Amino acid sequence: MITSNRARAWIAACALLPLLGACGNGGESRDETYTVRTPGPTPSASPTNAEAPNPETTAQPISRPAEPKGVLACSAERGQAAAQRLVKICTSVSPATHPPCNIANSCALIEDEIARSCALLGEDAATTPGCSVDSKSDAAAAGVVRRYYAAINAHDYATAWQQWGPDGRPGQRFADFQKGFADTRATRVTIGRMAPSEGAAGSVYATIPVTVDAQLDNGRQQRFTGQYVVRRVNDVDGASAEQRRWHIDSATLKPVG
């Protein structure tokens, strides 16, 4: 029989990490490391040497109320003025007809559209107002993990899902991914100091150390530590703008205490 401490750790892991597919094993050990990888790419690449970002923490408060669980609008999350400034940047760089650039959407969705649009601009992004972060940089890699948890906090699970790529996490249905967060009230991710990204087998990989604090709807606090690995296809012939964007490739997290 699973002990109460082990059961609580397993339940927390399932609430935070439905994407890891580790919740079907019965939660035999609280110290288990939960890992998942997406399929690797094929061409060849060389390392990048971007400066490692300083440790930083997302701004989402862990004490935000659990209800309602509809998508939290950016205007409600950050305030009307801040949301409008973000939308203005979005509309200035996005080639879309601007459904994503709307204060009624989550801030994570708007920021993801900005990142997508700046990546589409390629070299022109460096001289485009609004594209303040180089889409190939390690800072942009860390931004994927920040947006992932910002989207989860806003209950925008579609945007969180797409941080694994346009088709989400391979091997998992979106409905199961979303269901795994049903009892999660809020999360906060702290990003540690990153080593420079490295190239291998046609892609560039960045390892992002994290500490994740979570609060469930019943008030229970949980903490996980580990890392995300994000990947982008190197600038090889035939690689699309979407492939050259950073996406989550794997996650390795385990409960603490």
C-alpha cells in the first residue's frame, strides 16, 4: 500500500505533470524523477554561445484564487493599461488578423504570438520594435518555460500545450493534459542560472534549471525541482520558422520534501 506521504507526492506530480505520463505507475516512490522527451531531429548543427540569463522568477502570484477556472484575461492578470501595451506590441509585429492580440486572451498567448511573429521576421527582427529578445537566444529559450507556467496559471492550457510544439506533447491527448491540472490553483516557477546552449544532431538544446512551487485547490503547497530542456532546429536548409523556434523537448522534475 502506498504511504500517505508517497500518495500526496504522487498526486501532486500528477496535478502538475500530466504531460509526463508518469501517473499510471501507482506513485511507488516520492523520490522518483519523472521524465519525458519529444522525438529528436535529424540534420547537423554547431553550438551557440549566448550569455546565460540570470536566475529569475515569474510574476504570477501563487495565492491567486482557484475560481473561476476559465481562461484568465490579460487585462485581469496585469491590469488594463499593461495588457493594452502588450497588445500594441503584438499588433505591431503579428502578421495575423490579430485574434491573438486581444486583452481578453491570456498574457501568455499574446506573448507567444509576439515570440512567434518575431521568429518569422528572421534577421529583420533585430531592427523591429517589439522584438526585444533574440528568438535564437538562451533568454528566448527560458521564455518558453516562463510562458508555459504563465499559461497554466491563466488556465490557458492550449497555449501551455503548444509550448511543446504546434502539435503539443507527442503521445498525449490534449484532453488528458488539461485534465491533469483540474486541482491546481496556481504555480510559480523559479528559473536558475543556465549554462550556454549546445548544438547536436541538427538542433540547439538549452537546459533550464527550475524550482516549481504549486498550490492545489485544497490549499496544499508542493515543490518540485529539476530541469526543462528546450530545443530548436538549427538554421539548416529547409527548416521552417516554426522549427527554428524554441520548444520544450523534455522535462525532468521530482518532488521535494
